[in-house]
Amino acid sequence: MIAVGDRIPDVELKAVTTDGTEDVNTGALLGTGRVVLFGVPGAFTPVCSDFHLPGFVLKTDDLKAKGVEQIFCVSVNDAFVMGAWGRSEDAVGITMLADADAAFTTAMGLAVDASSFGLGTRSERYAAVLEDGVVVSLEVEKTFVDHEVSTAEHVLASL
């Protein structure tokens, strides 16, 4: 699993913003400045939609006031689902990253088998702070249904 002091993996993903969808390279995209990256098991799933993403939406301005330049949400979903989820949650100021084949999640060492929930390979629930592409903080939940250490509030308290 990726750890504090490690450089973020360099993987191709789809980024979904208000301007549309584009191919991005995580090394370049996440490699400059102070960045918050949070991973969720799935768009439109209960904990992700009820708590995790909405918490970051509500705290976007607070995070930016603490020096966070960009906020990214990544999930093992396709770009169309990530775009629809971002719009449904009014995730302005958060770039949605689609990791359709779990390549980034696997490179991070944060893939989890959620087959028992009918989801297949998914991401652990986590939040990371990156400085110029290096992990300076990483909090991974005990299980992907937990929602304590990966919250926007927890990230804010660590900045």
C-alpha cells in the first residue's frame, strides 16, 4: 500500500469537470502543489453519497482556505457515472476521477474485493494530502463502509 513519503502512481485516468471529460495522467495532475485526494468504493453508493462526497463539497472552501489548491475524488467507476454523480452532488470545485479498470486504485495498493456487496474490485475508502505528488498524509478506513478518518473534517484537522 502507498505510504507517507511515497510518490503518487503515474496512471492514465479520465477527469470529469464542469468543462467535460479529459484523459489525464495522475503523476502530472496530482503532482503539483497541495492536493487532497479522496477515494470512495463507488459513486451513488450509500455512505459515499450520503456522507463522504457531500462532506468534501461542504468543506471545499475551508480546505482551500488552509492552502489546498485542488481536491480530487476517485472511484472505480466510468467517467459517465462519475460525471453524473458529481452533478447530482453539486461537486463544484472537486474534480471527479474515473478509475474504470481500477488501475490507479491497484497501483496505490488500495484495491478491495467488494464482490460480497455485488461491486467487484473497488477502492478502499481513504483520504490523502499530497505535496507536489508526494503523500504527506494518508488515512484509510478500517473497512470501506466506515466513514471516520477519511472525512473532510478529519483532513481539515490535519492541515
